[in-house]
Amino acid sequence: MARLFRESRRDSSHSSSSNGFLPPAAASTPSSAASALPSPFPDLGVALSAADLREAAYEVLVAASRTTGGKPLTYIPQSSSVAAAGPPASPASSSASSASSASLQRSLTSAAASKMKKALGLRSSASSKGVGSPGSGGKAAAPRRPATVGELMRVQMRISEPADTRIRRGLLRIAASQLGRRAESMVLPLEFLQQFKASDFPDPQEYEAWRSRNLKLLEAGLLVHPLVPLNKSDSSVQRLRQIIRGAYDRPLETGKNSESMQGLRTSVMSLAGRSHDGTSDGCHWADGFPLNLHLYQMLVEACFDNDEGTVVDEIDEVMELLKKTWVILGINELLHNLCFTWALFNHFVMFGQVDIELLSAAENQLAEVAKDAKTTKDPNYCKVLSSTLSSIMGWTEKRLLAYHETFNTSNIESMQGIVSIGVSAARVLVEDISHEYRRRRKEETDVARSRVETYIRSSLRTAFAQRMEEADSKRSSRNPTPVLSILAKDIGDLAMKEKNLYSPILKTWHPLASGVAVATLHSCYGNELKQFVAGLTELTPDTVQVLKSADKLEKDLVNIAVEDFVDSDDGGKSLIREMPPYEAENAIANLVKVWIKERVDRLKGWVDRNLKQETWNPGANRENFAPSSVEMLWVIGETLDAFFQLPIPMHPALLPDLTAGLDRILQLYVAKVKSGCGTRSSFMPQLPPLTRCEVGSKLLFKKKEKPQNLQVRVSQNGAANGNDPLGLPQLCVRLNTLQYIRGELENLEKKIKTSLRNVESAQADITDGLDIKFELCQAACQEGIQQICETTAYKVTFYDLGHVLWDTLYVGDTASNRVEVLLRELDPVLETISGMVHNKVRNRAITSLMKATFDGFLLVLLAGGPLRAFTRQDSQIIEDDFRALRDLYLADGDGLPEELVDKASSQVKNVLPLFRADSESLIERFKRMMVESNRSTSKNRLQMPPTTAHWSPNEPNTVLRVLCYRSDETATKFLKKTYSLPKKI
């Protein structure tokens, strides 16, 4: 402002100010003025520049001030107050210098006395306290301040001293010729055209511009924007339009009562004198809408320092002057409040948006406008109100819809005011102007909350998009972090910045500002994550990293939301519904389950392929178990290692899926190990039909005849050589393999627990309570070991040693073919089992073999076929052989425990006494049991008892079989008479 004063004084000493305005250097505004908002007022439609309007407004101001003053209107040249050269003043003017207007010549008061500044919340400017001009650092001498409000207005409105002198001289002439007329009853442009001619101007071009301006003012005020609408039939309209157009082609001769001037006056006064009620004695040339607003806005601009944009300290006096123009311009307090609000806001924008006081003043003034808007429905006022508030709201929303780009820690103070003024403008526009709102007022729309929510969502969506671009640019060969992981961290930081920096401000209008913000961010990131998850086909480190980052982000966002919802009425339910869970852990879990399935399926294929190639070769390793089992367990161990190396947060939760899958694979392997071996029943012979003995014949078959062996139900999978997969060594390998797997299950369980304790996601107490068991495999191993033990025992007994049992033992002469042959054959079998089978299952294998040999021994006695016959005397031989068979397994105390042998041989021991009994007692015993079992008919005929194979002295079929193999007449007759049994098969 000080610079402008200095430049204006310099301009007054030069005649080069051809158009009566400050030269460009003086008239320029700060560079920030380039960002001024476009005027919200309707376009004039007439080529009047800002300088034209400013000079016209100044003329109205001076005229209104002089005619309302208490002293005569006199002309006082401003140059008399400074030591500068200028055009000489006339004697008449000099003599009248002591009689200046009280309004314009009033001394300026101190800033401290400004009631209006206090009301607006403004402090006095530095210039009023003697501080130097901007950039001087406060060291330069304080510039001379204007002595009067009139001089201040001239400087503020950039009116040069020559122009000011001319205006005042013209007003003196008008007053002299029209004594007593008030300014509002005069058409100033017309009067000035009447008073000045070309010779009153130092430059013809300046005169031409001045004349053209006044004609344009007449056109704008009377033809384009008249107060009272024009009547097309009014000849004055056409005549004035012709005169103005003609004046542009043939210069109008001004400064005298020429014919052309008389015609102009007649037309102008005819139109200016019209009023709505027909009774007005005023002249309406500047109070038509929106010309009056454009002119008044030029006056309002004088309230602001030209250099700094701040409200001048003399605002009270300036406002008093401005009010004097209201009667001429048709301005009322409503329009004044609106114009001043716009000016305050516009100057805040023009001067870098750093003067928070200006913004606060605009906000306070807007509150007055909001009150005014409720009191009037004037269409012109509503039109300009809507335009002005729309402009303010447009500017604020441009920044608030992306407030993350607009505000930061350096300018965050201005955000509160900008939001406030934007929301206030929106509220007035919606509540007081919008007819639609009035019709729907019952809905109780909260305009402020709605707008702020829009700002939050829009700004965060914009910020999110920017963070996405930044995250994409951050990923490179040096930083291979997945984009969505980078984005998750950035969004987390953005959410915290929102919570700490912006939400405290926005909560004034929206109590759930933080909640809305994080819900928006949650939705934006969720959309990206959904697309990412939809395209996933496998678990990779990048995938897990993204999902873990998403899970952490969601927890952070939810925490912020929960804190914000504490004080809300509904607990933030509406916003919570906007935040469906990412279910990142579920996505990870699903991918891990896919990974587990792929590994398990791959392992299953491996088992199928390798077991087909397995030979069960006992020489494959020292431990005599299958190499395929070692490889399988190694692969399982690798799978477990790979699982625990997965960077996932839920190892304990997903471990059961993996162990269950591995358990099934182990069970499959065990099932294949025992498959094809057969079962106990596979090697049990089919019992021959019952016959009776041929008494008296010791030679039961001729030398050339072969004994008829019992048929054994067994399927051969290989030749009876070393490659036989069911050979004794191969069966021992299978048995060892199952025992090896069963033992390794414990190591696997320990390995799992150790690994589980070491993973980041496991809690200390999880592994202690976690029951990790390969139950399917454990049960399968138990069952398989039992099955293979029995299979081996019965195969050895009934298949490998079948020739001893069926072809030799007790065939023909009982005493000649005793059990020693069987014992010799069993010795190498026992040595093989003892040398090959693992010590933890060795006794089970030998026990199964013992049971099988006892079963075979008893089967020879009870179902050995017609080649065998026993007398009562043979019972001692049989009992001795039985003891020898028992002793084989007792091995003088080095074999099986005696109680185990006793238990296994109890069936044989219980049956042997039948062979010592006489035939008559056996027959009576048999009949009694048949009667007791209801198997006798009314004619005392006996049914054939069924063969149960559960031999017992209390079981009829067992007793019957002893009779069948009894070599005496009594037994033979009974069998022939009762059942007609033959002697041969």
C-alpha cells in the first residue's frame, strides 16, 4: 500500500497518465491476484472495462459524499497537499479549499477504534502501526498516510489526481448550474458530458476514452439493464440507441448545449425518470441489476489494501462513505452484505490463501448473508446470491474434494475456515434457494454432514488413486515388494494422517469423520484386493505378503473406526456395513489348502509309482525294510519343512489339514504294503469230507499212491524262488517296513511340534495342547503288522511246510511219522524271522507262527484225511509230540514266555484228552451234546453237526472228528450206522 501511495504521488506530477488512471506499474496487483475468482455477477453485455467501472463508481462516490455533506460542495485539488508539479488550479478553486466536504475531508481514526474490524474478527494491519512497506524488514521510514478518507478512497480506487480534480471540478459546475439537486436526481454520465469538452483533457485519446465510457454507461444503465423494464413502443428507447450508435461513428459534441446534446438529454431523462410506481423523482441510471452490483463491487474493493489484500484500518469510515452511494445504486443491506462477503473471500483467494483473518471475516459475513437469505425472496437477489455462493462453493469444493492435495501441516489452519465457508454456502444454496429441498424438508437432510462426507470420500478416493500410482512406481528390481503390499502400508499411513490431521477438523460437521474416511479407504483397497484374490491360482511369497499386509491394514482401519464409533448413536452400524471383512486369512488358508492338496496328490502319485517298483529285497539295506518307505518319509519331511517355511500367519490352524493329508498317504502306503499278501484265511486249507477208518489195516495206501494233500486257498504272485514277493524274507521286509513307519511317526510328531514352536504365528501354549497324531496310519500299521504276522505264519505253516503236515505227519503209521520232521523244518524259519524281523515285532511274528503250527498240528489230528488213523495207544505219542512242539517255542527259557505258549497251545491241550478216551465214552459224550444242542430227531437219529473249526472237547463236531479218525470197530460201526460215512473220499 505504501508503494502505491508513492507511485500515485509520482503519477500526479506527470501528464503521461493519459486516461486518468494509474500507470500500469502502479495499477498492477501482486502475482497472486492472477488467481482471483471470476465475478459471480451477470455479464453487463457492454464493453466496459474494470477501469471504466472503477472511475464511474468513484464519480458516484464523490457525488454522493458531497451532496450529503454539511458544507457547500467545493473543489480542492489534492496536489496542494504534496510537493509535486501539476496543472495550475483556478483562482476560484483555490479560494474554496477551506470549505471541503466533511465526509471526504474527515481525519482518519486509529485502527484500534475500528468497530467493524473487531466485529469481523480482524486485527489492525501492520501499516497502521508505522511498519515499513513489505520487503523493507520494518526498517524503512513509515510512508505518509492519506490525510483524509477521501484521499484514501482515491488511492484505493486507483484514481489519479488529475482525474480526481476533473471529477470534482465537474461536480462543482453541475452544482452551480443545478443548485439544490441531489446526486440521486442526476444522471452523472449525462451531466459530465454536458460539462466537459475536448479542451478539458490534455490528450485527445484520453478525451475520446472518457466520452466513450460515459456513453457506454448510459447504454448499460438505461438500455441494457434498466431498473424498470423498457416498453418497446417508447420512442425514447429507439432515439437513445440511435444517438449512442451515431456517437460512435460521428463524435458527439460535448461541453455545450448543442442540438445533439439536447437530444441526448431528452432521451436520457425520459428513460431515467421512469419508476415502478410512477412517483419517483429520482434518476434511475445506475440502479439497474446487475450494473449497480458491478459499480458497487468497485467501491467495496476500496476496503482492501491494494498490496496486501487486507482490510484497511479505516474500514468504518470507508463503509460510511459507501452507504451514501446506496440510494444512487439501489443497493440495500442485503446486497451490501453479499458483495462484501464475496470481496472478503475473493481477497483471501487472490492473496495466496494465507490470511486466515480474511477467511474468518468472510465466514462471519456469510453468516449475515445466511440470515438475509431467509428474509427475502427477491428474484434478483436470489439470482446473485445463488451465483455468488455457487462460485464460493465451487472454489472450496475444488480444494475440499481433494483436500489431501490442498492441505498439509503448513496450511492446515486454513482448512477449518474453507470447510466452514464451503459448507455454509452449500447450506444456504440448498436450504434457502433450492425449491426441491423445500418440498422435501420433512426428510431433515443434514446438508453440512452430507457435504463433508462427500469431501471425505472424494478426497480419499483421489488420494488412494495417487498412492496406487506411487506404489507402482516404487516397485523395481531393487524393491521387489508387491505393489499391493506397498499400497497397504501407504494407505495405513494415509489413514493415520487422516485421523490425526484432517478428522479433528472435519468432526465439527461430521461426528464420524474418521469412520467415513477409513470405510472409504477400506472399500478402495478392498476392490483392488478382490481383483487380486480372484486371479490367484497358487501360493507364492508375494501372495502371502500381500494378504498379510491387507490383514494388517484392515485391523488398523477397523481400530480407527471403532475408536470413532464409540460416541455415535448407532455405534457406526451403517459404516460398519460398508466394511465387509477382507478375509485375507481365509484367502491365505484357501491357498494353503490348495498347496496342501497339490503336495498330498503329488505324494500319492509317488507312492503309487514307487510301490509298483518295490521288490521287498531284504538286501536293500541293513535294517531290512523297504527303501521306498525311507524315501516316502523323506518326502513327507520335506513337505513339512516347506509348510513351516510358508510365510503365513496361521500354521497351527492349517496344520491339521496337512497332517490329515499326510496321514492318508501313509495309510495308503501301509495298505499297499499289506495288500497282495493275503490273510490268515487265504492259507487255511479246505477241510476234506469226513470218512471212517478201515479197521485192521495198518497199510492205508499203496506205495505208488500219493497222499491226497489238502487244498490251500492262496493266490501266487510270483515263483517260489528268491523273487517271490510273498517269500518269507520279503514278508519279513514288509513287516519291518511297517514297524519302521510306526516308529518314524513319533519322530514326525516331534518334528512338527518343534517346527510349530519356531514359527512366528504360533503361541507358546498352542503346541503344548496340540494333539498331533497320525491316527489312521498308526491304526493301519497295527493292523498291518498283525495281518502280515498271521499271513507269514499261516503261509509258512500251511503252504511252505504243507508237505510236512499233509504228506508226512502221522500218515500211515503214527509212530513212524512223528513231529520231528516238522520241527526240523521250523528251525530255519525261526532263524530267519529272528535274524530279519525288528526286535519290537519279532515276538509277535514268532507268536503268530506258534499259533499257526498249533492250529496245523490240531488240524492234522482232526481233519488230516483218510490216510491217518489213531488208536487209544497213539494218544501218548501225540501228547509227546505236542510237548516237543511247545518246547520248540520255549527254547529252554530263551524263547517265548511260558504263559504265552500255554495260552497259544490251550486249544490243543484241551482236545488231546479225547484221543485217550475209549470209543464208547466218546459216542455217549457225542450223543449227549447233540441232545443238549437239540440236534436229535424223534427217531433218535442224529443230525450232522456243523464244522465250526473252533475245536473244543465240548463241541460235537470236534468229538465226531476224533471218532472218525479212531481206528476201532465201535467207532466205525457208529459212524456207518449214524451217518453212513465212507472209508474213502
